[in-house]
Amino acid sequence: MSSKIYPTLETETRIFERGNRFVIGIDEVGRGAIAGPVAVGLSLLDKLNPNLNSWPEKLQDSKLMTPKSRSEIASSLSDWVTGHAVGYASNSEIDNSGISEALHMAASRALEELLSDTSRKEIAEHGAVILLDGSQNWLGSIAAGLEVELLVKADTTCVSVAAAAVLAKVSRDSLMENLDKEYPEYGLAGHKGYASGAHISALRTHGPSAIHRITWLTRILA
């Protein structure tokens, strides 16, 4: 995948042209980690926003960006979107309910935060579509009363989803860096809970902590 690929408003414009005023981009972060929560980011775009075509020019799929680049645009990105939120589901919820249900929980929490009473009223009156990245619709065909549209690689091609992913990534990375201070033996600040060689080595030395996804460690600790 070229690092020169940048998202556009093409998909969002198509949704606007169907009579919807709003698009809510959604993406998850931390799905494949073995420690810490999973995060779901949301960004709300309003076609009436006069600055709609002026998102930060460095915005890309969060996986193509460096931590420095993500941090540099996070503030301007949060100012550019009409609204945004990040919801979490804990490692315990992932263990108890499975990753798909945990993603649903996190998204529901983010949607509840995003959709204030004013937003709900405007969205009900003017229409909105949720644009979800990926091939698995863990939200369902309707979420918070809104249509869900699934699109593979939306985090690469759609500004609303790319924005949601970057904001969620910056938020979750910060959380994992704080958890590193509580559990310094695992090196969480470096790998953010993913199964790096150093992380696996630390697990075999110290065993799992209170923030590890125990059901995900069977093969690692066998």
C-alpha cells in the first residue's frame, strides 16, 4: 500500500446527495491487541460545515501515519469535525463477551456521547448515515436508529473514517502510555498492548496482569 494514499470526501458526498446532512465515520483501534481495551472512534461530518473541504492535509489511514504525525494533527482534526467521541470496552468485557460484542459496546458508548439531545434532534430531522470501516458489520444494519453502511478500506479512502481512526488511535495510545506507568514490566508504552516479541517475553516472565485479555493468551502461554 502506498504511503501517498490520502482519503477524500467522495463517499461522504454520495451519502449527502441521497438527502442526508450528516455522516458519522466509525473505526476501531486495538482490536488485535492482547492487553488493554478496544477503542471505537466516531467523527461527525456536517455537509453544511463551511470548512468541510479543509481537513488537515496530513490525514491518512492511521496505520500509515507515524505517532508524531497523528499527534500533530489531532487537535486541528478535532476542531475540523462537527463532533467526535471515543468509546471503550475493557479487556474483561472482551474476555466475557467476545470481541464483536465488545466493539458493539464501545461503539454504543461513543454514539451516546456523540449524540447529545441537540444532535439527536438535528440528525432525526436532517438525516445521517453511519459509515463503518471493514467487512464485518458488528454494529448491525441499524445503530442508534441510523442506517449503517459498510465499506472495506474506508479508513484509507474516506475522510470521516480516517478522522475517527486517528482520533481513536491517539486517545488509546495515550491511555496505554498511562497504563505503562502502572504495569512497567510489560513495556506497554512501546507496543500499546500488541503481541510484540518483548511483550510476549514479559508475559512469560511475569504472567498476565489485570489488563490482559486472558482468553487471548492460551497459545502464547502454552
